[in-house]
Amino acid sequence: MPLRCALLNDHQGVATTAADWSPVLDRVELTSFPDHFGTEDELAAALADFDIVVTLRERVPFPASLFARLPRLRLLVASGMRNSAIDLAAARAHGVTVCGTASYSTPPVELTWALILGLARNLVAENTALRTGGPWQSTVGADLHGRRLGVVGLGRIGSKVARIGAAFGMEVAAWSPNLTEERAAEHGVRLAPGLPELLADSDVVTLHLKLGERSRGIIGARELALLKPTAYLVNTSRAALVDHDALLAALNEGRIAGAGLDVFPTEPLPADDPVRTTPRLLATPHLGYVTERTYATYYREAVEDIAAHLDGTPVRVLG
């Protein structure tokens, strides 16, 4: 009997076509799940009869309690080489091998700039008006050239975002807890004295920090109050970097010009989530890494991970 493999969160229905699965199809039977499971009970029931699970990024938590309910599971493949949603110690304790795949930093960079440009030029409002017979030109766009871009986190993604900002003619500054003047200079940006100064001086602030104890909630009500009323905040990194309720309040009250979000405390968003109706908010459903090349790599290497595991020589093992 072939082993059973579950492909989670296959929203677009492309998991089985984004890569060539033929190297494992003689030993593995694939089942795609297009919908997200909202609770651990639902997930445990759906995966009870599966030996292998392929999951995308950190979309689905795998805590110790879930591993305990999946005695048949032997291999968990997660896209990317870091995953804070998987309890790796619990996986080992339950005899589950966890493997990763390569990932790219350019897709979230591109989406970050899509959000910035969409906000600055009011693209959603203008496109909606054009398609529905609304007014011809109802907004006045914000210039980026000569304005100040504040980058919070100057790693693989943040440094690329900064470089594009400079290409637009923006003055770019950056800050993170461990960022030095030398490293900032390597990327052609100015080191801000601190986060408060960066927020107060910037016309656009974009977040690219890893989520940890020091960065969780790093943008709260006090920090949002430092932003100019004409400023934009963009987060394509991790939802928990921002106090979500404080941000929605700032947008509803018009205390900042707008925000661009690709990440949310609850995903997928509930139908009645206030994000869906909050003004001055340009939101996308966590599309940062959802591109053809990224998916092709994720699933191709998932096939490699599965084949190697079945051959007794696992590769790209996490933890």
C-alpha cells in the first residue's frame, strides 16, 4: 500500500502541478486540501490517516498536542528552512522527521513595494472608480521621490527594500536592535539613532524583522503615535510585530495616512474581521511568497525531501 501524503493549504489547487511528483508517485498517494483547518480538532481528524504532510511556511501550527494525535505521521515537510510554528522537539519525540526547502527573499520585497505604491497612488480607489463609472481622478497621490523611507530590519529582505527606495530617490534610514553604522553603510543607508526617531522622521515605514521576544509587539500604540499623520506603515513580515488593534484604531481615526498589510493575527481572515472594512488599509491575503518560482521550488524540493526520506537518507532536516 502506498503511503498517504497530505498537501495542506493548497488554496490555488496547484500543489500537484507546480512540480513533477512522478519520482514518488509509485510509493506515495497525494491528497490536496484547498481549505484551511480552523482548529486543531479539525486538523487532527483530517490528518489521522496520513504518513506524510506538506505544509506551507508557518500557516499551520504543529504543537506537541497535535503530534500526539497523529501517531501515523512520520514526515513533515515545511517550505523554508525556519519554522516557528512547528514544535521540533515534539516532532522528534514522536518520531517525526521535519524537513524544509529553499526559499527566496525577492517575492516579499516586490510585494512590499506593490503595497507602498498602491498606498501612495491610491490605486485601489482609483481603479474601483474607473471600473464602476465613478469620478475621473478623485485623489491626489503622494510623491515618494525626496521622501524618507524607514526600514525596520535590514536583513535579506529589508536591505533589498532599502535599495529600491534609494532607486526611487528616497532618503533611506534603517534601524533594528543589533544594526550597526557599518552594516547600514554597506547597504547605502543611514542608521537611525533609535526606533522612535525612525518612526517620527519617516514618510513610509516598512517592517522586516524576525519575530522573537524582543520584536513581538514592537509597534504599539505609543510607536504609532510617533508617526506623521501623512505617513504609511507597511508590514509584510509577521503580524505579531504590530499591535493589531492599535493599528486599526489609528487607521479608523485617521491618525496615519494608511497601512499596507500582508499578514494578520488570524489567517485566513474571518468573514466579519474588521480588517475587511477598515479605511486607509490596503490588505492582501498573505501573498508575500506566493509566486510561480517560489511554489515550483517549494514543491520540487518537497518531492526531493519525500524521496530521500523514503530511501532512508533524509535531507534538509530542521532542528
